[in-house]
Amino acid sequence: MAKSQDIRAKFLEFFEKKQHEIVPSAPMVIKNDPTLMFTNAGMNQFKEYFLGNTAPKNTRVTDTQKCLRVSGKHNDLEEVGMDTYHHTMFEMLGNWSFGDYFKKEAIEWAWELLTEVYKIDKDILYVTVFEGADDDGLEMDNDAYNFWKKIVPEERIIMGNKKDNFWEMGDQGPCGPSSEIHVDIRPPEEKTKIPGRNLVNQDHPQVVEIWNLVFIEFNRKANGTLEKLPARHVDTGMGFERLCMVLQGVTSNYDTDVFTPLIREIETITNSKYGNADTDGEKTDIAIRVVADHVRAVAFAIADGQLPSNTGAGYVIRRILRRAIRYGFTFLNQKEPFIFKLVDTLSKQMHEFFPEIKSQKNLVVNVIKEEEHSFLRTLEQGLLLLENVIAGTNGKVVSGAKAFELYDTYGFPIDLTALILRERGFQLDEKGFEAELQKQKERSRAATKVETGDWHIITDDLEEEFVGYDTLETNVKLTRYRIVESKKEGEMYQLVFNLTPFYPEGGGQVGDKGYLETPNGDVIYILDTKKENNVIIHLAKGLPKNINDTFKAVVDQKQRKRTASNHTATHLLHQALRTILGTHVEQKGSMVHSSYLRFDFSHFSKVSDEELKQVEDFVNARIREQLPLEEKRGIPYRQALDEGAIALFGEKYGDAVRAIKFGESMELCGGTHVQNTADIWHFIITSESAVAAGVRRIEAITSDAAKDYFASQTEAFNEVKSILKNPKDPVKAVVSIQEENTALKKQIEGLLKDKARNLKGELKNKLEQVNNINFLATKVDLDAASIKDLAFELGNEYKNLFALFAAENEGKAMLTCYISKELANEKGYNAGQVVRELGKLIHGGGGGQPFFATAGGKNPGGISQALEKAKDYIL
């Protein structure tokens, strides 16, 4: 049986012999493309070539690209694991031509590789050709049809519609017809019943697309029309996992050696068995497939620099991991972290082609383990909250809005909610949940909706030059612009110049701001600068009246200077951390603003105050040394590393790089820096915290922000001295006040306890017998802690106690409900439900457990009514 490693290698070797350059996989996490979070197709890293923004060094390339898809055609996250061929992360084998060969070579080589190198039976292969589309005025792809006709019988050529056989990058941009190759791996008896061509593109699990050859020759404009591109390109993508399935003679991607080592490890860890046919076995199989698929996606995303979080790409990774944890929890009986244990197997499998999974293994293991711990705690909390929801439900249908609150606020999976409800004899109002989910999606879409117009080309100048390292102002010509409509910002203009001093957001550094000055003195403000597909884009509210003029582009000097100070400080901070904590420290991300810097790094424990002081002193020592900037531009990547430069985590570098050196600190960096470390003035660490397991974060300030910090600290110190009547020793005076405060607190606590003890005797006399229940509803003049102590003391003395206490403090109301556990269990009373309902009378809310709960509100006037209604719960 062909091994997956050999299958991958043969593909690359084949195209290398066809004069293709083998390029490494781009990171799965995309940093500098506002249109995408993740690489979801092999062509993503080559978009700038298709758009004509950059001339490729080599017109023929090939690679295997890590991809992540969690939405879109056939790739909804909730479907993954349900069948045997859909995935979140997958590899895309591809070969590309940038204005070089076209349809003939792409088709002939694809057939040669599949049938002569991989030896796939020609009789199980079918091909599709674009049938044309009247709405776009596109004829059938006769060229592709005629090329295929020379290779395969005509009955194996199938016409495909625009949905299946016309590939588009997005609503706008390069596009073109495609030709797919499908494989039929059904048993012979099934093939005799239904011809394979009848099942092509019909979602049959064993008649699947294996390779898509895309012929990019058009550009889709904003108004929907198509125009011919100046150069024609080839973009092919073959699903590696599906190819392995065919060549290894199995009918499921999960039965290939891409997944079987992970599945065997899951079976061992969870004491389960994959491949059972009964109902419970099917659930186990689905769970094992989910875990095996999801650990790959999560591990490689973390290795590429994306930590799980609550926003953006980090939220997607967290959601994938939590889905895997949930399946393990429910169907594999895993109540403790276990997914992190699979990373070692994954690393051994894939490090040869993807070395980052080995070099970042410890980080990946620690992050996944901590996320598992955290979400398992969330599951426990969610189960308690769900119990409260069930207890508060009249009838047997649980509100979709309540279920959505659990899902949205607490991250509790909706499928787990539905499962538990079914087990308890309840139903979920699924339509209500979907309605709430749709409202949220519409709110999110409306808030972020951006409509981008077509580029208006003024001058066809692709050699846009960045001159911002050497100057902050220069004369420029506008080469193109487009209008962008956003709900948040309104109408904006994106401007591109022949050269620019504005640094575009990248490498953690924010984009420059500034202005454009016209010959007649008008000013147009540049609000931000970004890079998209290798084009530097300047965001402005207006457009110059005469677009053909020469303009003076001026960068905001103050902001640039502050940003440069902070960026240089991150380099010195990196050096300091590696010197003081150890060379295991690696940068895991950074954010460089004009007002502060943020630096994430790998480290196994909290950085102590003493270590932070040493780090701060180290950086300030480098500042005092007045180290000059040593810069090397355009040097070969390998040479820079050989000279000692550090390549930063998760970044993709070209063949030529820029190296920045201050003393012993040397890193590859495209950002802006000070000319001398003295320009930083001073470095102050403002915080140190955890980002994830094994990842710490330092925030700091320099330059003007440091000066402002010292000024504010001095002012605050003088105010404190004034309040303390200007003592000779302010520290001693503060300590004295603290000691006095502690003594007074102890006295108050003692008095309150005495008061509660005295009150207990009075309350015993107020107890009523109602339906064999000791009932008490009264207002007391105590704080929350004393009321809790009092409630439990009474509960220890009296069985079957149902008590509601009310208190008023500083204009606010508080309700506390205590119910003996016997009553709560036997009669279904629920203190949490009581305070939630009565809390409405004091214009507030709360909750807790069935035997003890509290509520707070802003309407003390409702206390008497709440006390009156308490008895209704036991009548």
C-alpha cells in the first residue's frame, strides 16, 4: 500500500521535473489579507500574482498547502465527522502557472500523473468541462473539451454548470472555467447498476472530485461583469486525503494512514473501538472522527501562530477545539483533558513536510491542554445553568432564547443542550434558537459589511515603492483608487501611489497616518495604511479633485516616532527575555502602537517581579548605551540567519529580507525603527499576564508615554502626600492607616456577629408552620455574609426550613432565599427560581443553587411585596 508520505513526495517530484519550483506551505493563519482569516485554498498565497500586483520570480510553482475550511460549500463545521470525507484542515496539492502554460499542459500532466505515475485505473475516472453561462455571456469551454477528447472517451466527459465548473476568488477578482477530475471507487456491482457519470457532483461518498484544474482568464468587476485578464494562469488543487484514499484502496479518508495513527491513539486513550456498526458504535465513530480531524486543525493553527481566543480567527480555533472536547466528553466518556496527548503522534507523522509541528510541539500541547481544562469547567458550569433553565421551564419545551443565551454567553454547545434535554424528557425550541442565532449573524454582518468598488486605474504602474525607511514625506502620483462603503465608516477611498512613505500595517505594527497635500494647498487626511495582496493601500475620507496632479505625501511624524520607539523596544525586550529567562523564549506575537507595545512570548511560568525588574533594567541599559541602528536590506534569507538574525514566529519570509541590528539584538523585520536606542528615552513595563498555557504577555511604554507616566505618578504622589497632611514618611503613614483599618474591620465583624446572634433568637419566634414547613419571610438589617451565616445556622436547627430574607443597603435591595435540601429534593423547590422571580419586584435579578440563592436590585420599595409573595411558593 502506498504511504501518504510517498504519495505527497511523488506529486512534488513530478512537477519539479516539469520545471516547477517546489515552495513551502504558507502558514494556515493569514496575517496580511483583510479578506481572509485562514488559508482555505492552495492559491491564497499567490493572489498577488493572479491580480497582477507582483511579478512572480518563477512562473511555475508546486506545493502542498495546509488549508482550513469551516464554512462554505460542503464544509460546514457541524458536518465534519458525520461522513467519511469532509474535514476542517486538509492538504491541497497544487501546481501553478503564472502567465506560462495553460489548459493543454495542465490537462495532459494531470492525466499523466494520475494514470502513469499513480497508476489509477483510467476506467474509474471522469472529467467535467464548463458548459458555459448565458448570464455572463460565456460559451462552453471548447478548448478544454477538445484537449480531454484526445485523452478520454467522450462519454466520460461531463458538462458542468457555473456552480461546479466556474471558479471565482470572491465576489470580485480573478476567475475562470475549471475542469474537474472525479474518481468512482464503488464496488463493481454498484457500478453496473448506476453509471459513475450519473453520480458526479451528486455528493456520493465514493464518487468524489479528486482534482480541480482552474483556468484563470477573467476578472470579475464590482458590477458583476467580466473582463479578460492580460495574462492567463493555471491554478490546480488536488485533495491529498482523497488521493490517499484512492491509492490506498479504502473508501474513507479516515481509513488512510493520514488518520489511522491518530485513530489508534484515540482508541487506546479512550478505551473505545472505531468501526462498530450499531447505533452506539456509530456515535463513537463520529466522535473519533471529529477528534482526529479537529486536533490536526487546532494543532497546526497554534503552530502557525494563532492561539484560541474569543474573537476573530482565535474564536474559530477555540470553537473547533471545543467541538472536539464536547464529542469526547459526551460519546467517549472523557471527563479529563486527553486531546493534547495526540499531538505527539501528529508531530511524528507530519514533521518531515511541516517542521513547525515539531518545533512548536510543546506550545501546542500546553495550549490544547489548558483549553481542555478550561472548557471542561465551562461544561460543568453549563450543566448547572441548564438545570436552572429546566427548573424554570413550564411544560416540556425549553425556550430557544434561553438555549441561545447558554450558547452565546457561556459557550455551551447547542447540540449538547438538545441531547441533555432529550434525556430529561424535554424538547428544545429549535426554531426559537435558530431565530436568535440568525439575529446575531445579521447584527454581526450589518456591523462589518463593506462593499468594495472596482479599481479605477490612472496609471498602470505595478512597481509601487515604499520609501518610508528613509523619508517621511515625498512627492507622489496617484496610480489607482477605489471607493469603499462601510456601515461603520461610510464612504471611504482607498488610494494607491507610485511610491509612498506610509508604512502599511504588518508585523504587529500599526499603519501610518498623515496627509496628502495638493498643489493648491488642499489637504486630504490619510487615516490608515494597510497592505493587501502586496499593494500598499491608503485609507482616506476624500479624493483629490485633480487625480492627475503630483501630491506631497506626509507621514504624521510624532506618531511614527513613537511607534518606531515602541517597535525597537520590542526587539530589545525580546533580547532581554532570552538573556534573563532563557533561550527557550520565542516571540509569539506583538502589537506595536504609537502609545504602547505588547509582546507575547513562550515561557512556562509567571515572570516574577524580580525578573521583570531585570528585564526592564536590561532594556534601559541598552537605551543608555545609545546603540545605533545597523540595517541590511535585501539580503538573502539564509545569509541573514547565518549571521545570527532571529526569524519571527508565524511570519512568512521571501527570498530577500531586511535585518535590523541594535548591538547584540538582530532580527528579521520589515517595521520602522529609531536611528539610535537613545531615541526611545525610557522603557517601562506596565503589565505581565498569561495569554494561554505556555504563553505570557508583557505590555510596556516608551518615549512620550513614559514621560507622561512619570508626570502622572509624581502628581498622584503629591496628592497622596497632601491628603496625608504631608508627612515626612508617606509610606509609614499609609501603613499606619492600613493597620488601623484592619483593626476597625475586625471590630465591625464582631459587632455584626453579635447582632446576628441576638437576631436569631427573635427570628425563631417568627417562624410559622405552613403545610409542615418552617416558613420565615422577614427584613433584616445585616450585610450579605451575615445573612448567609444566619440562614445556614437556622437551617441546621430547623428541618424543612423555607426562609426569605430581605435587606436594604445604600439605596439598594437584596433578597436571600434558603431552602432545606430535603425540601428542595423532595418537593422540587428551587431557591434560584424564587429569587429570579421575586427579584423582578426589586427591579433586579440573581440566581444560585436550589437550596441557596441571592438577588440584588435597585428598588427597595419592592421588598415588602416580595416578602408577601414568598408564602405563595409553599401553599
